[in-house]
Amino acid sequence: MDLGFSAEEIAFRAEVRDFVAKNLPAAIHDKLAGGHHPSKDDIVTWTRILAAKGWGAPHWPVEWGGTGWDAIKLSIFTDEIQRGHAPESLAFGTSMVGPVIATFGTQAQKERFLPRILDLRDWWCQGFSEPGAGSDLAGLRTKAERDGDVWVINGQKTWTTLAQYADWIFVLARTDSSVKKQEGISFFLCDMKTPGVTVRPIQTIDGGHEVNEVFFDNVRIPAENLVGEVNKGWDYAKFLLSNERNGIARVGVSKARLAKIRRLASLGVYGDKPKMDDPVFRMKLAAAEVELKALEMTQMRVIAAGRTAPKGKPNPMSSVLKIKGSELQQTTTELLMDVVGPYALPYQPEQGDRWNEPSVGPDWASTIAPTYFNTRKVSIYGGSNEIQRSIIAKAILGL
């Protein structure tokens, strides 16, 4: 098997890398390279730069703004965006609800929503998880009832990422309680300004406001905001989650972090010997690099298989990417904690926003502990890794 890139692919990587270097605003690059989170304005700015280039959603159908790139080019593009410290596209739009609308939505829904997702005129959030219905998503209790030409939604969603910025939310709601729980769920699109929608912040362990609770109190949405067929929402959710799990792999992010680890580990961070002199540390670092290379090749195979799979059918191999990608992200943050040593002070709420607090050591040290804490969640969201192992056992191994 030839694992090398062709001359055309090498040239394409250089093109993407050059575009990022020349067009990503320096302030955004420096913020992300320093381990800080991009703001809403940062994400919108970069998304519109990519959209103007025609790269806003390269994996979409060409008729809706996609590029028609093959699996390898898609992988190279994502890799270079992440390694270049550019904000990633808002996944809730481009990788989740966008593909669902493009695949299962009406022509009117496609024409209304897809162009506004592409350039981030509409900011989307995900209304899936509920208290008591996260990994067991089919156990959700939010209900939608038909009332003439509207649907009335009542219930609660939780862990809703960046809902404080959202214009729209895509919602799974129960529309039939008399059938098997997976068969009585529908997929809706809801304007966040609709009366009865309330957003309440949740502070995370790293001190940030990233996730929220969202409440629906007799929220009335037009009947045309149902996607696909009534009671088929579970099928659309599986398709969406397959796309989300592909994105959770974040190979480029781990590559950039490993490069940072190698650079910092070669220094004497707090006046002692460089961490790279420790043979146990070198062994851990080498193991992570080998695992990452294996993940990268697996990701390209999954992307390639997805482009030839039946339309709308989820690929269970995305569960492998989710497991290994999330584990590697956690491993790299652990290695950074090893490198920074005593300067990796834990977040203390009384100090305010830890992401912007001055560090007691080097400037770059202030974000290491918050990143470590925040990354604990990646093995849970998008379907916990335990659930992914069950999917692999059933859908791939046939156990």
C-alpha cells in the first residue's frame, strides 16, 4: 500500500497552507496558537474568508457550495486549517445540520438555510442531549405535538454548546410515545428568538461559559420546520452523529499540539533539565505520534468510504475515529501538563476567567490546565466512548 502523497496532493497542501498563512488575521492566529479560545467574531470572520474563497464547506454537495474534493484533499484541508491555528468551522452548521438538510430536507429548506450556514449568517446549536438522556439519546423526553399548521415543543436540552450565540437550534423531540422509543422521534429546526425558548448558562470546570441549558415552554414553530418525515428523526440523528464523530478526531489539532510539546520539551521550562531528556517521557511522546499517524490513515479511509456509501447512511467506522481521536486529544493535554510541571496551576474560580489570567510562569503556561480540564469531555460528547465500542461490536464486528 502506497501511503505517500502524489505531487498534486503535495501542491494542494502547499496551496492551503499558503492561503491560511496569508489570509488568517494575525490576532486570531496568535490567540489560538497561545491556547486561547476563538471568540464568536473570530469564527465568523474566518468562516467568511473561507466562504469567499469557496472553501466554506468543502465536503458539501457542489451544488450547495462544496468543492468536489476527494477524501485525501478533504483530509489535507482539515489538517492544514487545524495545524495553522485557524478557527474550525462551526460544526453545528457545516458538519451537522447542514448535511442533514442537504440530504433529507425539502428544496425550500435547502434554499433557505444552506447559503446562510455557509457564510455563518445563521449560527446554529444542537438540541439533542437532555438531563437523563445523553448517551442514551433515544430516551429523550422533549415532546412535539402537532397543532394545525404548527408544532408545539415542550422540554429541556442540556450541554448545548454556544447556544448563547445561536440564531437557530436543531431539535430532536418525541412525536409518538406509543412506539419503540427510537421510532417516535422527529427532527425540527427552531428559531432561537421564538417565544418560549430560554437559554441558561452552565459554567464548566475550566471556568468558561461554553455550554448551556435550553428550555422549551410551549414553543410554536411552523410545520415546514420539520425535516424529513415524522418519526424518522432517529435515522437523521444517526447520520448527523456519524459526521460529528468524524470531526471529533481532530487530527490536525493533535498534530499541532504534539509539535508544541516537542518544542517545549526541548527547553528547560522551569530551570531544570529539558523534559525531552526523560526516556519515559520520550516513550510516551513517540507512542502518541505513532497512534496519531494510524488515526490519520484511518480517517482518510473512513472519509473515502463515506463518499461512496448509500446516501444518508451513517458509517459505523466513524466510532473508531471518535474513540481514538478523543483519547489522543486527552493524551496530548496530559503530555503538556507533564512539560509545564508546577506552572500548570489548576483553575481557581475566585481568580476569574482562567483563560485570561496572567500565568505565574511563561505566558503560554496559563492555558495548559484549562485545556487539560476542558478536554476531559471529548470522550463523552458525540456519544460516549463506551457507546462507541458497543456500536463497533454490533455494526462492524457483528457480535
